[in-house]
Amino acid sequence: MTEPDLYTLYKGVLLPTLVHPPQSLKRFEMFTFRPDDIVIITYPKSGTTWMQEIVPLIVSGGEPASVESLHNWDRVPWLEVARTCSLNLDSRPSPRMFTTHFLPHMMPPSFFQVKPKVIYVIRNPKDVFVSSFHYCAMASFLADPGPQNEFLQKFLKGEVMFGSWFNHVKAWLNYKERIFYICYEEMIKDLEGSVSRIALFLEKTLDNDVIGAIAERCMFKNMKKNNMSNYSAVPNDIMDTSKSEFLRKGIVGDWKNLLTVAEVENFDTVYAENMKDVDYKFAWD
């Protein structure tokens, strides 16, 4: 199918229509947040699944059942997708944990009224591009990425699902209410320290041995074995794992294995122009 068949333009942003039908978007517009909700926000392919593993373990005090009893899309559901309509989120006990890829201007009024806790994960856009390229090739509800350089130009222009990485990151960096920023690369470098900092933000006191156990469990190689988190339950006609695994490598710098010298130069030029006024020290700088 073509992109017009697969995507919906919602508030200026392209969304995969299959997982974001009108009824789920309407429900999200009316959603009522609580002040103690925890919202994981990411641009796609920036470490969402990883954070959906870490946060429940922190909230549960390291209890493994928190990530072994429910698929991650039910334990920390995306608020804007079709499946969420059937989860009866209003009845969940606090603190509820949610995920979204939306930008601030797409959030419902109650988000700004009650100001829930936000964890925003940022990843080097070059690695985001590589992960997105592989993901679009294996997911049937997304447009085929086509040739690498063609997809790169779309990515740099924001003509992909959830729009521009640059716009997404800058918009959430400008949001200052109860938000914790962390880079994917920080988590790779020091996962135990990252877990400790996230726990502090969530006001959850954990012993060092619990923090260590959570970090060990959330190492990519270990998380990949969790069938509640690795998307192995998704039918192959929706995600064709013969083309690419959903949890592929989980490393830093994979872009060096894919992008050409000319593509890197182009990427760097666009990045410099878009991020020139951003006052934030990214872990890859």
C-alpha cells in the first residue's frame, strides 16, 4: 500500500492509521491524567521498550512479576493507540504508567492541568534513523522505506511517522513541568546509575542491590529474552521478523555500519542547522 493508505495526518503529524484510528485519537483527546501518573515519552525507536521495562521494575521495587505478567503494550500502554480503548485505564491503581510518542501540542488538556511525571528519552538521531529504517522494512502497517538515501531525506525533512526528530526533541526540551530527560547513550554507558537517577525522579527509594538487580535484568541481552517485552507474540504478518528483529541490536553507533560518508555529511549539516539554538548537552556530543 502507498503512504496515503497507511498514514493519517493528525495535528500536522503523520500517524500509522492501523494503530491510530479516529476512535482512539478521540479517546485520547478526552483522557484524564492524574498527578501521580508516569508518562514515558519518546520519538519512535529511541528506547521506548527499554524504558517500559525499567519503570515498572522501579515502581514495583524490583518485583519481576511486574514485567513478566503482562506484555509491555498492556503494562505501560501507548495512550493514543487502538488497543488502549479496551484496557479500562481509568480503573488502574496509581501510579499508572503510560507511553506516548506524541508532541506537546498533541497532548490532551488534562496533561497540562495536572502535570504528571514525564520521562523523556532522547537518542542520537543517526541511530534512530537506522532503527527506523529496519523497522519500516519489517512492519506491514508502515510504508516500505525504499532506498536508504531516499528514506534518509524523508527522515531529515520529518516526512515520516511522528514527524521530525528535531521538532519532537526541541518541543519536549521546552516543556519544563516535572520532566526527567535522559539519553539512550547514558543508559548504555551506565545503566545502574541511570536506574538510580530515574528512581530518584520517581521518588522511589531502592536499595543498591535492588537497583543493581533491575539494571542487570534490563540489560539488552537479558530484556531480549523476556517474551513479554520482545514482541515475539506479534504475528509475523504484522511484524516480519525474517526481515528484522524488533529488538535488533540495542547498541550505540550502529549508524556507522549503514550511512555513507556523504550521508553522514548531509545529516551533520541538517542537524547543525536544526539544533543550533538548543541549549542541552546530549550524551553523543
